[in-house]
Amino acid sequence: MSGLPDIPVAHVAERCLLDEAAMARTVMRLAHEVVEKHPSLSGVLLAGVRTRGVPLALRVARALRGLGGIAVPVAELDIDDYRDDRPRPAVPRPGALRLVEDGSAPLVDGAAVIVVDDVFYTGRTLRAALDAVADAGRPASVDLLVLVDRGHRELPLRATFVGKNVPTAADERVAVRLREVDGVDGAYLVGAS
């Protein structure tokens, strides 16, 4: 006996939304949807929001290459200086958008930019991503591709390409795990039980 009072530990319930196979099928379906909207894939730039948006964008790019034989460039999008939940610097750091391949700045002017993220929630991440993309140039269009849309939008934004819509309660969250970051693939609905 430690003499300390017993403190109840909250148990966390996890429900699998997408297992590894379902995630692979979802990425392929999303790639098909991108080809439907951008048949030639000419001028398409995938901009993955750091952290899990980047490997997800790389997966979509591999699927697109398999479908059309065209290599679509992938950039890492660092939105830290654009977030509204922390003080913003007077001048954002240069290079919020960098190609994964060589670290150079991608050509945004006239591109069809597809912002890629794992979970779409309030819309604040997308708002920050739009600001970062606008600072990098003037795209022809900007779309959002997300693996999971969990609702609860605080801004009037929506995703163009959605892997799975999952209605959630306020006390729940969606955890996406990717092999490249977490060592395992899957999407889970997490909530206290």
C-alpha cells in the first residue's frame, strides 16, 4: 500500500474506422477522384500538411503515377507560422511550402494545388494552409483532400476529396496512424468510456 488514494483512470475506447487494407483502398479511390477532376494531371501539386499529410500525399502521388504514369510533385506544407492558436510572427518564415524531393520551393503560380491532410475538423488547419499557399504564389485552384472528415466545422470550408465521413461527438477524436510516422496504418475513433 502506498498510502495514496486510488484515483480512477479514464479508459479510452478506440474503434477502428479504417484498417490497413481499407486505407489502401481509400487512397486509391481518392487518386481516381483526383484524376476525374484533373484528367491530365498537368499542373497538379500535392501539398501535404505536416506531419501526416506528407506521407498521405506521397501515397496519393504513387497511386496517381500508377493510374496515369505521370509523376505529380509533392510538397511539404508547414503551417506553424499561420496557425491562429498561437502568436503569429510579423513576417512568416520563408519556405512554408517545400518540395519533398529536393527541398526547393514549388511553382505555385498557375498550379492546381491539392492540400492533403489526415483529418478535417474545425477548418482552422485548412485556413492556415490556404494562407501559406497564398504566400507561396497564385494557384489556379486549391482543393482539399482528406482521409477522414469528422465534422464540427468552425469555418465555412469543405473538402473536395474525402476518404471517409465520420460523425463524431465533441468528446471524441479521430486518430490516423500511418506506417511512415507511427509504424502502423489505421484510422480510429477515440473517446473516453
